[in-house]
Amino acid sequence: MPRLIFIVFLFFISLLAIFRAFEYHLWLLAIGVTEFCWVFAAITIVLLLTGFWVSKYQMAGTVTGIIALVLFLSPIARAYVVAGSLRENFDNAFSTTNTDSVTAPFSFFKLFAGTVKVPYHTLTYVNYANTSMGLDFYPSQVVGKKPCVIVVHGGSWAGGNSRQLPELNSYLATKGYNVASINYRMAPKWQTPAPVEDVTNALKYLRTHADELHIDTDKFILLGRSAGGQIALLAAYTLHDKSIKGVIDFYGPADMVWGYAIRSNPLIMDSRKVMENYIGGPYAKVPQKYFDCSPLVFVDKRSPPTLIIHGNNDVLVAPEHSRRLNEKLQQNGVKHYWLQIPWATHGFDFNLNGPGGQLSTYAVLQFLNTICPAAVNVVE
């Protein structure tokens, strides 16, 4: 009987691999289920093997366990499906020919690999009258002046910091890119457009100190996650800075007007309250500000190349944001690629070696190597 109870419990957890979470803690669990899926699969296998020593409810437990095992392993199988067309679709989107014949967008064996760790140093990039902002700088591990990726963290515009998900920063540094992960002024004390002003000041600082930091000042790329995705997109589309060669958007809200109109599940996040704190009030009172901080409003033919990455099971930022941004980019003829990850939820890239993490990392590296090469072999 205990075996059946544990297996049934695992079965319900495994449903998070295909269905969206409906509560905050289940969302966090969904990241583990989909991006550390092999761990849950291994536990299920162990419980299935114990069936040799039990007789009561053996068949019910075994059948339920097999279904749970299939669901736990489904992100791996689906990752291979996405990987099968990712390279070709990306090349078609950017009219390039990928000569890399070794690297695969996804590998089962990489699920068990470790991550690199590049030492960073913290720098203050701007001093305001009442606060100062810093960044963590990960120097390129390849000698010479190299492009710089500016990373903008998530956290609903009110939390988080530059130390979020640092693994990608180190990884990109080993591939010849400088990475500057910035802090920015956060809500509710500071509101839009303060974070975009911070990005501007980070760019100024990095240009001023380019020689000592070995930065190619003609080659900056913005990368943002969630709220940081909105900030990175807005900066890329409104600053009209020719040195910004591209922008990478991980599940960021691109249409703030639409986003406010569609209230999220309050068991996960009060999206309207979050937006009001950042923008300065409800839409009815400050409608223009919602337009002014909607990145897709500013997309035009001059907009830099864009990489959009979004999980279809995202419960914090609806994938509809990315669909709308993708459509606007298409209408304006802007080079871009939209990587959709069917099983992934918000924050799936927490594990760089998970099924979603591998696919997104591959896409990021190919995007950088296409629009802003570091003049080194940047494939694994």
C-alpha cells in the first residue's frame, strides 16, 4: 500500500510535465519536474522495481508508475523533437548557413553534465543622488576586445538581482563574450522608465572603461529575463543605439496594455498589482504610460535583430506576449527567431543542462554568433 501511495503521488507530480501549474509552489515544482526530469524518473523507476517484493495493489501501482515515468521523460523526448528542426529554422530566420556539424541543440548525456564558473568582479556603474547601481562583470576568457552581453535580471520589477542564474554568464564568457549582469532601480520606489535609464548608464560606463575591460564598443547585446526581458526589449527598441546589435528576450512581457487587461491567476501572482507598482497606477489612470513601456509599440524597421524564448506552459508571463511581439517583428521585416518550448514554464532556464536549458542556450549562442560574432569558434 505505501508503494501505491508514493507512486500515485509521483503520478500527480508528473502531470506538471504537460499541464500548467495553477499555484505558486506548484509552478516552482514544475521547473524541477521538467528541467530535472531525470531525477524524478529515477525515483519512479526505483519504486517500480520494488513491485517485485509486493503483492497487494502491485498491478495498479505498476501501471500508474509506468504512466508517471513516461510523463517525467516526456520533456526529453520533446526536446529531441524541437532540436530536430531548431537549427534549420534558425538558419532560415536569419538567412544563414550553419556550418557546425558537431554540436547538437540537445543531448541526453548533457543532462548530467556540470557547469563552468568564471570569476566575476563587481563594479559601480552609476551614482545617483540617492542611490548607486552596480554590475557583475564576467570577462571574456578569450584574449582581445570582445562583444559585451548586458544581462537584465527578472523579479517582477521589484525583486531579484544581478546574481540570478549566473551559469549562462559564465558559459558565454568561455565562448568569447564579455558579460555585464546589471542591477537596476526597482519598484515601487522607482518606476518606469528608470530601469531603461539604468541600461543607458550601464552602456555609458562600459564604453568609458572599454579599454580596461577589453570591450568592443561597437558590439553590445541586451539579454533580459521576465521583467528584465521587458526592460531589455524596451531599451533595444527605443534607444536607437547602433552599437546594440541584438536583443534576447527570455519570456518577457512585450505588450503591457494587453498584459494588464488579462489578469493572471492570483494564486501565482497578482499581475495587475505588480504592473501598477512598476508603471505608477492602474491603466485607467495612466494609460499612456502602459503604451510607453510596451516594447512592441516601438518595433519598426530599424529595430535590432531579436531572439524570443518562451515556454508554452508559462504561468507568470503568458506566451501570447511573445506571439504578439513575433507578429510585430514579422510585419516590420526585423530579423528574429522565436524559440517555443512546449513543456517549459517560467524560469525553465534555471538548469542550463535541462531539456529547455540546453535548447535555449544553443539558440542564444547561435544568435550571438550570427549577429555579433566574438571572432572565435563559439560552438561546443
